[in-house]
Amino acid sequence: MNITTLCIHGAEDNTHCTGSITVPIYQAATFVHPGVGESTGYDYSRLQNPTREQLEKIVAKLEKGADALAFSTGMAAIGALMELFKIEDHIIVSDDLYGGTHRLFHYISMKNGLSFSFVDTSDVSEVIKQVKKETKAIYIETPTNPMMQVTDIAAISKIAKENNLLLIVDNTFLTPYFQNPIDLGADIVIHSGTKYLSGHNDTLSGFIVTKTEELSEKLRFIHKTTGACLSPFDSWLMIRGIKTLAVRMEKQQENAMYLVNWLTHHPKIQSVYYVGLPSHPGYEISKKQARGFGSMISFKVDSEDTAIQLLNRVKLVLYAESLGGVETLITYPMLQTHADVPKEKREAKGIDERLLRLSVGLENIHDIIVDLQQALS
Ligand SMILES: *Cc1c(COP(=O)(O)O)cnc(C)c1O
């Protein structure tokens, strides 16, 4: 079945007989046992809940995984994932990570005895150099946030396979609509479902999708034991959001391309980082491994004053954290997502006082441009 259809019809709910078009919200903490030693398949909602189960089936199908596990947030999913590893294990990670993931690895996983090498994973030879006997996994984001660096997933997967490492890919930016890391050799896919999958800036959620049943078993144990699972109502909101994923992704990308063109011609904009620009270093790899470029744009303005003026003056475009929803949002990575990344490290990556990031929404593109025009003038 085509992914557009799967987004709408991916559920398999057979737990009710009412003919309801939508998956019911099973707002229950616990379930009655039919008899001693018997179960309906549902015992307690931390272990499994029928609404969450349907959402997980949909996400597993979209990402072509054996299983998907729904968490209360993206960070909860990544935190649980780290429980797969033990003291002295080493993980190679992208050096341009989502700020919260960097914070988790740096301040919590390291304290727990894991070690990390932060490298530019868009350079495959840099990754090979970091492999050592304690290495257990490679963790990448592609495109990265906010610098839009692209990593060749298939090339990294080759290194992972040769060295018996898990390849973990955070697919939040492109979603399974545009990119399927498991098809390209990944073992685990991570999502902040808060972003495009939900799409309406109204629900937090996170996912771990596994390629194999074996990995799913290990992670299910961690999921039920550590307990950050998604609530029935939020699971229902996610199912509802995912139904329109395809049209949102297409239209937001169309808006983004229009906007990129406008931005590149604006006198106060010095550079535009968008993977769909042929001049972008990751353009060819993106074309090879993804079906689209998405709708995340970073750009540099001519001065810090211009950046601050723009953020203060926008009206329709909202100055807020997060991304992927129907509303166009602008962020100041230096002060928001990357506030906890050390200054030298941040600036070496180009995340400075002139860098801004746009998550292009579904408004009429001319209205977005009129707003940015007045804010920049
Ligand atoms: C937002 C985000 C996360 C964290 O997800 P939350 O739902 O906010 O906890 C992880 N990775 C990426 C790429 C993100 O954009």
C-alpha cells in the first residue's frame, strides 16, 4: 500500500465492533483478567494500551520496521534507547545534534559511564576513524538541526555492518514520508513525534522503530520498565495527525522551496541552508536517499541587529521553539535549541548570533513572505 494511504488506513483495530471509523480512545489504566492466568492481551496500560498499540502499528508500517514503541516525548524515547548500552560502551554521534539529544548524551549518558565521539558524520572517513573495540553504535541525524548537514545513510550502514555496530537514525526532519532509514540499512529509527508526525503543535510524543523483533523485545522491556509511554489520548491525537502527513509534507515543502528562492534574493540574507538547493553540499546524497527535501530552512542574516529585529517584528510567523507543525515558526538556535551546547562548539558549527531557523508551515506562502518582508525592512 502507498504511504499516503497507510497514513490514513494503517490501523488494524479489531478490538471493537461498533464500526467506528476512528480508533477509540481506551482511557483505561488497567484491564480485567477473564480468569486466573488469563489475559485479554491487555493487562495494564504501561505495558500496552489498545489505542497506543494501533498508533505503534501505523508508525511501524510507515517506517518499515518490525515494531514501533510510542513514548511520551522524543527525549523519553532517546533516553530509553540509551538503556540498551552499559558502562564503557562507546557511541559515535553526529556533532550537529538536536540540542536536547546533545544534553542527554553529555550530561546524563556520560555520567552513567557511556562515552561518545562527536564527529561530522557527513564525512564517512571521519566516522571510520572513530571506531574502536568498545564502540557499539553510530547515532546520526540527517539532515541535521539546524545546519542541515546530510549524512549518507547507506555508506554509514556499511561501516556499521562491517564492525557489528547498531545504526540509529533520528528521522524527525524528513519523516517516513520522505525517507526510510531502515531501507537504507538502519537498525533503529528515532522520532520526535511532536514535530511533523503530529503536525499541529498540540502533542508531545516520541518513537523508537526497530528493524528486528529481537531489538523490539529488548526495547519493550525497557519501555515497560522505565515507563515513559504515550497516554491513550495523546496516542489518539497522533493517529489523527498522521492521517494528513502526506499532504502536509508535500505542501510544506512546496512553501519552503518558494521561500528559499525569496530568501536567497533578499539583500539582508547572506546565506541559506536548505538541502533542496543544488548548491547545498548534501544535495546529491539527499536526492539519492530521500524522496523530498522537507521544509526546514536555516539562514544567516547580515547582523545580530537584523536577527533580533526580525524576531521582534514577525507577526504571522511565530517566534517559538519546535518545528514541523502547520504554523510557520522561527527560532534562534543560539538561544533556544542550542543554548546548552558550549559556545566554541556551537560557533564552530556556524550556530551564531546571525543564524535563524524556519519551520515552514501551511499558511499561504504570500502571507508568510509579506510578514518576513515587513519584519526585515
Ligand atoms: C524535537 C526533537 C527531538 C526531541 O523530541 P521531543 O519530542 O521534543 O522530546 C529529538 N530530535 C530531533 C531532531 C528533534 O527535532
